[in-house]
Amino acid sequence: MADSHYDVIIIGGGAVGLGVALEITRRFPHRRLLVLEKESGVARHQSGHNSGVIHSGVYYKPGSLKARLCVAGAAAMVEFCREHGILHRVCGKVIVATNADELSRLEELRHRGEANGLTGLRLIGPEELREIEPHASGIRALVVPSTGVTDYAAVCEKYAELIAARGATILTSAAATAIRRRNDEIAIETPRGAFSASSLINCAGLFSDRIARMAGDEPEMMIVPFRGEYYDLKPERAPLVRALIYPVPDPRFPFLGVHFTRRITERVDGGPNAVLALAREGYRYFDISVRDLTSSLAFSGFWRMAAQHWRKGIGEWHRSVSKPAFVRALQRLLPELAEDDLAPGGSGVRAQALKPDGSLVDDFLFVSASRALHVLNVPSPAATASLVIGKKIVDIAARDLGLK
Ligand SMILES: Cc1cc2nc3c(=O)[nH]c(=O)nc-3n(C[C@H](O)[C@H](O)[C@H](O)COP(=O)(O)OP(=O)(O)OC[C@H]3O[C@@H](n4cnc5c(N)ncnc54)[C@H](O)[C@@H]3O)c2cc1C
């Protein structure tokens, strides 16, 4: 059994919580640190159900936290995988414009990428695209050489191993069920006992807003869960894709747009889409949580978001229930793909922060309160950037929580 008092308790054993824990054990080796994870192992949610892409940072607004932490984070992730023998491949990707309307956005992406410090970005025509991805079709493409793939569940296992080796404790099957602030400490109840700490860092992903409220803080946002569903290319058709083939994103919805990923396992998948999930950990269509659903419906921002984006939502939902519609979206990039080439694949649920005015929080969001730091929005590319997000959060904890 773990001891009961710590200097810092982190809630959440995903890539972000573990990235923070790793940095605390490196920078403050004498601090007593506990990570509480509700599942029986680490990386059981977003960090173990994603596309496995080491993003380059080409998409994000220059100067944003996402841009800065992704570019540095991708380099750190590749270095970490190299150092610890974790499978990874820097395979590059192509972002493909399939109609004239997308050309200016493709050019804009190149400028963004360069402003973010990426090198080697190149606009190419259809012939060169066919040399890189012989089955892809487009009128122009942007080559992003620094994109890669890895297995983030394996990365998290390695984080956990290093954290434990440095003397910190990771307690699994230990959901935080109640949090109370006492004079100079925070007390947390779990099924595995009660623990207290001088500081709390909330990295609970899909439940980060609820943990903030449990701690008595008002985060002024709500997590909306978006399920991303994949189809796998049948193994005999996997040679249609050599590496990563992406569409030009709509700047208003950068996380939408199904694409192809050759994973580190060599399996190729198409997806993910983004449909509103009816449960925060709703990996399947019929997973419904009355509590999650009623809390969404009771949040004014939810209705404002629905009023603004219902058209996009219906399109995503249509691709979720109709395989032909999903395949048509993928065929824009790979015209010879047939419905028969695809078998149902896995899914993941994204934690996306929504504001009361109905807008989706775009950048990473970290909010300090008394003795607590809440990590409220860390969508993609947070797995890529988890090592440097860890450093950033520890900087904030040192400044705002007096961690030293
Ligand atoms: C479909 C999909 C595709 C993606 N693709 C990519 C990609 O290719 N590249 C990339 O960089 N990013 C990608 N992402 C984003 C990336 O996976 C996430 O940004 C990242 O994993 C977030 O990590 P996290 O630690 O915040 O969340 P999580 O991994 O969800 O971890 C949060 C943890 O908190 C735990 N928890 C919750 N409540 C409690 C509680 N009460 N007590 C104790 N523990 C609790 C949960 O069990 C969970 O383990 C993708 C995400 C999805 C869903």
C-alpha cells in the first residue's frame, strides 16, 4: 500500500500525467510523488487509442502553445524513442489538395509550418506525389518530412517504468472519487485509500473538468467527448499506402478530415472521423452514459456549439453510420479504394474543451488554482508533445504552486 502524504499528486496516468511525473522526478528527485490512475494500467484511454502519429507542428497557429510544444515535442519524442528502443519511424507525410479551392490553404499551411520552424517543407505536383504515394491522387501536395509514427501505449509504459525507477509511485485502480481542501493540503479519496498532498496536478483527460469541480474549482468549460472511428485496410490492400496521406484541413475544424496512416505495426487505417460520443469513454456506438449525456445537455455552451456546427456534425454522423459515405471521403485521396478493401477498425474518444459561448478551445489550456493545477485541454498533438508539455506544466507548477 502507498504512503498517505505526498508533495504532489497527479490524477491521470495518460501521456500527459506521466509526462509531468517524469519531469518532476527529473527536476525535483527528492519530492514525494504519487500518480493516481483509475484503470488497471496506464494509457487505457486517449493515450492508448490514437493514430500513433508524431505530429510535426505544421498545422498550428504560430506562437500558440500547440505550435511551440509540438515542434519541440516531436523532436523530443523521436529522441526518447531512439534512446529507449521504442519502435518509431520518421516516414514523412503528404497533405494533398484535391481541388482548386484547397490550393491557397495548402500554401498557407506551408507558411505556417515555416513560421513554426519546420524545415524541408515542399510543395509538389501530381507526378511527384505519385512517386511518393503511387496510389494517391491530387492536384498539389505539401511534403512534411518530419512527421513520424510510434506506439504511444509503449511510450507511456516506458514513462511509467522510468517514473517508478526514480522512486515515485503509480497507483492503478485508484480513481479519485472525492477531493477536499484542508488548511495546507489537498486530500483525495480513492478505492485504494485516502491520500493527501501539498499540490494536485489534474491530468484526467476526458474527466479533467469533473476533477476540477470535485476539487472545488470552477473551470468555466466542459469536456465534450468526440469519438474517432477507424477502418482498417485489409492486409492485401495495405500496399495502397506507403506512409501518411492527409487531406487539407478546414481551418475552422482542423481535427476533422479522415486520412490514411501506416502505423508502426505496418497496419494501415483510414479515419478517424469525429462524432459526438454519448459517453465520455464511449468507444462503441451504443455506449451511453446518462450522467455524461445530461451534463452535456445542461451546459449552455453545448447548445450554442450545436447551433453553430450542426451541419458539420450531421456529415460526421453520416460517415459514422454509412460505410459508403466514409469510403467516399477516403476515396478523395485514394480513388481506387473500394468498400470491400476496408474492415471495421478501432476507435478513440477525444477530450475537447468547450466554452460556455459554444466555442471549442483550440489551444492547450492549463489553469492554476489554490494548490492545484488543472490541465483542461490537451487534444492532439498532446501525445507527440507529452515530454515538453510535462516540462511546461512543471514550470507553471513551480511558479504558481511553489513546487521546488
Ligand atoms: C482518435 C484519436 C486520435 C489521436 N491521434 C493522435 C496522434 O496521432 N498524435 C498525437 O500526438 N495525439 C493524438 N491524439 C491525441 C492524444 O491521444 C491526446 O491528446 C493525449 O493522449 C492526451 O493525453 P492525456 O494524458 O491528457 O489523456 P488520457 O490518455 O485520456 O489520460 C487521462 C487519464 O486520466 C485517468 N482518469 C480519469 N479520471 C480519473 C480519476 N477520477 N481518477 C484517476 N484517474 C483518472 C484516465 O483513466 C486516463 O488514463 C489522438 C486522440 C484520439 C482520441
